[in-house]
Amino acid sequence: MTISEEKKALRAEIRARERALDMDYKEQSSAAICRALAELPAFAAAKTVLAYSGMDREIDTRAFLRETLARGKTLLLPRCEPERALSLCVVRDLDADLTPGVFGILEPKRTCAVLAPEDADFAVVPCTSFDRAGNRLGQGGGYYDRLLPRLRCETVCICRERLLAEHVPTEAHDLRCTGYLTENGLLE
């Protein structure tokens, strides 16, 4: 089995585990992860924060997005573009500036200003899973594989503790984040 096939099989396994999680756990873990993100020193020091609007099976990041705006920080959210690229757009109002986009994900409208990845001071990175060695398993589209090399800031990958993998197979293009966070805190 190739590494790509191993990743695909692991994604299927993790997604099945995610579907089996009860709603109380999902809500509690999302809230705990958002609180922990907001308490990180790198977030406190950041002026421009890159995050994402989670899909149903991902961490609900709305509390963190609201906290970012409430603290007067510039909030960047990704918008999917052709050829699996992401534009990082300034969002000032979660209700007025977002619309359903590719894959049904809420993403910034075309009227939102775009900044370069290098402008982010802190980034929250989604995943399907990661392991305790710091290997991230993405959704499989490669969007963040193309984005991560351009970020010059602390990158924190978030995942529910119950969805951590024993081992995530990696390839040369799989970059590490600087931190990994679950509802139980940062992995050491």
C-alpha cells in the first residue's frame, strides 16, 4: 500500500470515528479548544489571525472567530480558489462577510480584502487528525500543503482528542505545524 493509500484509509477510519461521536462531546471539545486557543500567548500577541470556519465534522471555531474580532484583531479566513489554492480574506463581520462556498464551507465573499499569507501573525490549521509525533493528516485536498510553506508565524493544528491517530503516514510535502492542540491542551 502506498503512503497516499494509507492516508486515504486513515481518513476513512477517522471520519467513521467522528460520525460516532456524540453531540455533547463535539460541543464541549470545540468550546474547550476555542478557549485554549484564545489563551495562547502567540494569539494574544498577534495582530492578524488566520483561522477557518469549520465544516460539520470539524471543530466549531465560531467562538474563537468571535473572540478574535472582539479583541480588535484582523481576522483572515480562507476562500477556496481554482487549482486548490486559498485566498486569505479579511473578515470584519461573521454574518455579513461570509457565504457558502466550495464544499458548503462558509467562506469570505468576493468583496472582502485579500492579504498575503506572510501577513498572518498566528494561524489555526484544520486537520482530519494528527498523531502525538506532530504529523498532520489533512482533508486530502492539499490546500494547506500549499499554504503552510508561505506562513511565517506560529501555526497551531487543532483536533479532538478522540480523533487522534496512532500514526499518520507522511510524505515529503507534509509540513509540520509549530503546535498541536486538543481539548486537553497543547501536546508536549
